Amino acid sequence: MSFRNTPNYESPDDGSRRRELLLFEEEDFSPTSYVLDRLRPTEKEKETPWKAVVYRNFCACVGERKVNCSAANTKNDLKVMIAELKKLQRKSAKEMIKSMLSHYDVFIQASREVTGLEVDILKLRTLLRSRADVVLSLATMEWPVLDSKHSDISSDIHMGEGSITSKFDDKAKTFPDAFDVLLEERRIDLALSALEEGEDMIDKGYDSTNVEDNLNPVKSISAAVLHVALSERRIRLVNYLSDVCRQVSVRGVELRSAISALIRLGEGNRAHTLLLLAHRGRLEHKIHGLRPSGTSYGGAFTAALSQMTFSAISQAERDSLTVFGAIPAYASELVVWARGVTEIYAHQIKQHVLSSAAAAGGLRAAAECVQIAFGHCSLLEAQGLSICPLLAKVFRSSIEQALEANLKRIEESVTAMVSADDWMLTFHPQTPLFDSQLGRTRSVKRNLNRESVKLSCSAHRFNCMAQDFMAGVSPLVSMQLAGVALEGLAVRFNNYVDMLIKAVPDFSEVKREQTARTVVEQLGLLSNATALANELLPRSALKLLPGIEKSCEGILEKAQVKEADIESTFIPELKDWRQNLRKAVKRLQFHICKYHVKLLLYSADRNELQINPATYLILDVEETKTSLQPDCMPSLVFQLLFARLNSISEAAEVAFIDRGVVTPLLARLLEVFVIYMDEDKFWSTIEDCPSRIGPTGLKQFVLNMQFIIQMASSSGWGSRSLHSLLTGLTSRAVHAFAATGADPERLAVQVQV
């Protein structure tokens, strides 16, 4: 890359630097031109491949025509850049939120550990401070000197008591024993009150070291001894209360009393953890007693387990709020605990219900269990606990397995029906079409119109199983499985269309079973695929979008609007899915058309084309030999084409095939026929052969093209693509004739189609 004109910023010449910088202040300064000028390689640099590639890529991005870009273009570029930066900012914010949610449990655990560490540090600081006060009081204590005046008193004391005693010392000695009695008698409230009283005594003992206050100077020592004794008994009381909370039989008021006692002892974090552990222990005990059996399997087992689990979560939340209040740290711990309990519940459901249902393809059973679980879980939403996303994450793999097993069962069942299908179109045997008692209400009439679609037995089987499949998936829309279900159903429909394509006859020697040999049977193949792709499957897909189906039905009652238009209006996300289905129908349509075109174009031995360049080249030779004018009739193969199209149309009318199936087929058949005439092999002979097309051959070619146009326009089989193909072929024939030196205008041939 050349930067030969770039100013040398390391040069000491400030004047030249200033002149270079003035270039950027000019009004007509173009950043693109400046960069292109610096990127354009010299003659020597062109030998370096990567430099030339960089220059070409940059030119391709900005375009040489935009070198002199205006201020408006620069403004638009800035807007685009700002929009891209905002998009990047939103994406970054989403990634940050996603990362935060994924590490939420770790964050809460770290917060709890930090909070617990802070509490331990405060306790340690308090203990060290109390011990320091004891040491300081002992070091600074002034022992009174007993003079002769007090010698009698001192001797009396030593003789009477043997040591310095006081009321405080006596109470300090008896207090631990009294506390032990209360603790043994399980009188927790009195023990807590006594502990608080002892702490007050310790504080007074530390604060009193003066003899003039009528207190003994050794009172601080007694307070220190009492402090050590009460600390040991505090630990015993905390351990006892913790053991009480861990017992499965303790619940309700007794549990809350023990938790409140721990809070009075300053063990709030431990008390909250024990509260949650107590609820979890009782829940695990209940789950252990609940075993899936023949009567409590599936929905009943899920309902019972859901009632236990989410009732325990709800009760734990109420106890937490009642005892501890709305403290953020405890609320976070409750959320983490609820997620852990929910995971245990979800794995129980997955192990005992969903796994077997998924393996057997029981989609309805799996959907019922998931719906029950979500129903109980949604009751916690009002209390501020959102557990449904976690359930969806755990259940998703099993539900996807059930979906796949169900789709596989659909494919296997339809494959078995295809092998025995006779391709005759009938109404479904379970359709109440002829029940006069059911046809009185408007809703039933609408259902009759919907269900009165003639299909073959394999298509009826596919439709019924697809309807059941969508009905089973509809309760699972909250798990974002609609796309997976639609994609899987589209794959099975494409596989079904492949089976229909194999039923279309071909010219191979391989024998096939259940081949649709007659025109009516081939129309039955296409009717199956068209009805499923355009009506039945899109209608079943409406079940995945609650509320949409009723809206569409209401509009259909008020106005004569096609259901396809309604679906495309309300559900734009289904457009791509419908296009995928229609592409499969077009594949089947093309194979049917290809078969009929080959019947027309090939001779009986299948070795020679009925339409070839010689058909037109030989006309001028025969006219020269016989001096006879050819008949103004289309070629024989085009007459056979017209007869073939009419026979297909008549067969469709006799079999009551919908014109929405037949008309696109005939239009496509005309296109495929004309496409065979657009091959290079056909035109290379006409354009490059020494004996090129003559006036008679050109007239016959144009007549054939005009015949197809008239046939298509009069019967409604025309299309823009067909018109474009015919116009191109006619123009190409005229150009080939003009290449011989003749004047096409002298033939009075209507070239413009």
C-alpha cells in the first residue's frame, strides 16, 4: 500500500505540515478521493498482489462514480454508521443481560458469602473489643491500699468469707447453671431472656471498676468469666435450634419460633438458610413417598408432584416474608433456592413421565404434563417468582424428542398408506357430511365446508395425524416450539411429496407399486399435495397461535375472503413456511408435466424426438421439390399437445377435480413443453446448420407459437413466463432467418407476439 503523498509528521518543517493540513479544510475536500489517491498503487507496487486487491476492494465498496461525493452523501453515510452503532449497542446490551442472567446464581452465592464474611468480621471485632476491654480494665485497675484503719475490716472479711464476694459475683456464678436448667427444659423463650439479662450484666460489669460505687474491684473479672460461659451456652443454644429446624416433623409455628429465636441470637443469615433447608427437607421426604404407579402415572403424578413442590415454594416465600421481611439479600437467596427446588421437580417429571412419553411419541401426554406444571408454576408469578423459563429449559429436550418421535410415526404411517393407495379421491369417512342433524348451526356448516375436501386415503391419514400433532403442540407454544413443530411438519410433507413423485410414471424399466397410470390418478396426486399445502396444513398451523384462528373465522363469516389472505394478513411469520409447502407442490407438478411432455415429444420407441430442427428445415426442401404450399395448420405435435390438454381438462371435470388444481397444471405443462424448444441443442442446428431455416419453416414456426398463444389465452392457461418464452423463441427464429440474408418483413410474418 502506497502512502507516498502522506505528509511527513515527523519532519521538523512546520510550514509544510500546515500546508498539508490545509487540504482537509477546503470546501471541495472529498474523503473518498483522498483515500483512493493514497491507496492507488504505483507501477512497481502493482506487482504486489495484495496491494492491488486492497485497492480494487475499496473501489468496489465505494464505487469510482462516488469519488466526488457530496456533503449529502457524507451525511447519509453518517446516518448509516450511527444506525449500525446503535444496533451494535443494542446487541451488546442483550449479550450483557444474557451473560448476567446466566451467572445470576454464582453472583447470588458470592453475595451471600460476602455478607456472611462481613457478619463474621463484625462478630470477631466485637469479641476482640470485649477481650481488649477486659485486659485494659485489669491493667489499669487501682487496687486500694489498706491502712491500719481498715485492717480490722479486712481481717474480718478474710476471716468471715475467705474471699471478696458480692451480690454480682454470686449471681454471676449461679447464672450459667440457671441457664443450663432452662435449656434442658426446652424453655427457649426464658433462656433467650436470661441470655439477654446475662449480656446486660456483663456490660455493667465491664463498666464498673470503681470502689467508691460500692462495687467490688474484681467485678470485671467476674464479668469476663460470665462472658466466656455465656458464649459457650450461646453456641449450644444455636446448635440446638439448628437441629430443631432440620427435623422433618417440625413445621409451622414451631419452625417459625425456632427461626425467630435464631434471629434474636444474631444468626439471621443462618436462620434464613435453615428455614429454606427445612422446607426442602420436608419436600424431599414427601417426594420420596410419592412413587409413580399405574394409578398415579402421567398427569396424576405430575399434578401431585406439582402441588407438593410449588406449595412448598409458596410457603417458604410466605415464611421468609413473615419472619425476615422484604430484605433483598434474603429475597435473592430465596430465588436461588426456588430454582434449585424447581430443578429437582423438573428432573423428577422428566425421569418418570416425559422420558417414557417422548420415547413412545406420546405428545399429548407430554403436553398435558407440561401444561399442568406451567399452570402450577404460573401461580407463583403473582408472588414475584418467575420459574417458567427454567422449567421450559429443562423440559425442552424431552419435548423435542416427543415431537420427533411423533413426526417419525406420522411418516411411517403415511408411508404404509402410500404403498396401498389407489389415488382415488374420496371424502373422509369420519366427516359428518351427510348428517342432516349436525348441519343446522353456522359453526357446524363452516366445519363441514372445511372438512369436505376430497383426498386419497394416504392424504387423509397425513391430514388427520397432522391435525392431531398440531393440537398436541398448541399447549406448548409458551416453550417457543412452534417453529420446531412447523419445520418438522414441513419436512414430513416434503417426504410425502417425494412419495407422490415416485408414483408418477416414468420411462425407466424399474417396476413400481401403486403407480398413478391414468390421468385421473395423476390429478389425484396433485390434488392431495395442493389441498394439504394450501388449505389443510396452514389451517392446522393456526392452532399454534392462540386467538388468531377465532379472529380469522369471524372475518370469514362477515366477508367472502379467502383463508389464505386472512392467514397472510394475520400471520406474516407463516409466509415462509407456506412458500416451502408450495415449492414441494410445484416439484410434483413439474414431474407430472414432464411425464406428459415426454409422451408427446418422444416416439413410441422413446429414442427420437417428435419435435426437432428438421421439422422446420425440411419444409423448404419439400416445398422446392413438390412446389406445393404447405397446409396452414400447426405441426402434428402441437395438435397432439392441444388434444392432451383438453383430455386432462375433461378428465378433471368428470372426476370433479378443483379447477384450482387443474389450471396451474395445464399452464405449467405448456411452459415445460416450450422449455424443451429452448434448448441450445435445438437452436444450434437451426442457427449453425448450412441449410438454415427458410421462409416456409419460419412461417410454420411462428404459426406454432401463435397457436400456443391462442390456446393458452382462450383457455386461461397463459402466464407471463409463457408469453416471455414464446416471444423469445419467435425473435430467435426471425434472427436466424435474417442471418441467411433474407428480409423477414417481406414474408409478412407477424413477428410481434
